[in-house]
Amino acid sequence: MNLLHTLHEPAGDGPHPTIVVLHGYGANAHDLLGLAPHLLGGKALVIAPQGPLEVPLDPQGRITGYAWFPLTLVQPPTEEDVGRGIAAARTFLDAAIARYPVDETRLALLGFSQGGLVSFALALENPARFKALAALSTWLPDDLSAKLTADASRLPVWVQHGTNDEVINVSRARDTKTKLEARGVPLSYKEYPMGHEISVDSLRDLVGWLQEKV
């Protein structure tokens, strides 16, 4: 396996309905695993890879997190940087499906923030592979959207965003909504009075949507 990862594996031999969760910038493989007991009633195999890039979270470099691609205040990520992160996640996904008891007919992606962008790339380049995509507090950039030519009209997508998000402005989520609707994606979209986070209300709606789609 090319990436460190954690997982929640339900009882039984499987194959299990599976949700691959991709964390945001500065987090790690444990960040979203706490969602596992809530997703499909705890009966889903939840696989949480860790981004390949180590990033400092304090000026002294004593605290580190992980990312899928670099982010700075003065320079946006390059197309090559983003592409490497997507490729790492793609390689991991293939290896995880081969290693773990994944029901490939009930496979979903869930990505938060930067992990949501990577999830968009993986799902929209091969929409037939997934039952659903949940994109939380994230965005779909123009250059990535322009490259995604596969027919995504069969892939249900859930997008949720906070109106008070201080990291990724809600306007970027609304722009993402417009792009996805233009591609004919079956989209569920909802905004919440929250910041860059998953709130009790947004989690409840996410859980219900995944239960219905996966």
C-alpha cells in the first residue's frame, strides 16, 4: 500500500459496502474515521488514507499534518502538484480494493476540503465505479472541471458547505454547484450556518443521504 491508512471494518467476512474518506489539509488518516459508526449504521467498511505530503502546522515545524497537495498564502497549488495528489489517491484506492473485502457494487467516496477536490477527480473521471460521492466544504476548480469528460450523469453527488466557512468561501461551493449541474450530475446541495466543519445537522443529512444512495 502506498499510503498509511486507518480503517473501520465491520463484523463478518464481507464483502462490505465501502466508503473511502479523504481528509483535508493538515489533518491525518484518523481525522474522519470518527464518522464510521454513523455511516450506514456502522456496517460500512470505512477506509481512511493519509495524504502523502507532510506539512508543518506551526512556524517551528514541531507539529505536522498531512495533505494531498501543498497550499500557501502567496501561491496557489500547481496543476502538477494537484495531479500528484490525485494519482497517489488513485493508486491507493486500487490497492485497497484488492486488499480489503470491498463490495465494488457499493463503493462510495467522501472527501472534506482538499480531500473533497481529490474525491471529485477520482469520481468524475470514472463515475461508473462509484455509487455515490459526498463532497464536504470543498470546491471544484475550473481546470479540473474542464478535464473531466466522462459521463457523470449516473453518479449521485452530495455537496454541503457552511455559509460561515472561513477557509473556503461558500461562493466556491455555489460555483461548484453550477458546474456539476451543467454536467448533468444528479446533485443534492445544501448550505448550513457553520464554518469549515461538519456540524450535527450536516452530519445527520449526510448520513441519511448515504444510507439512501449506498
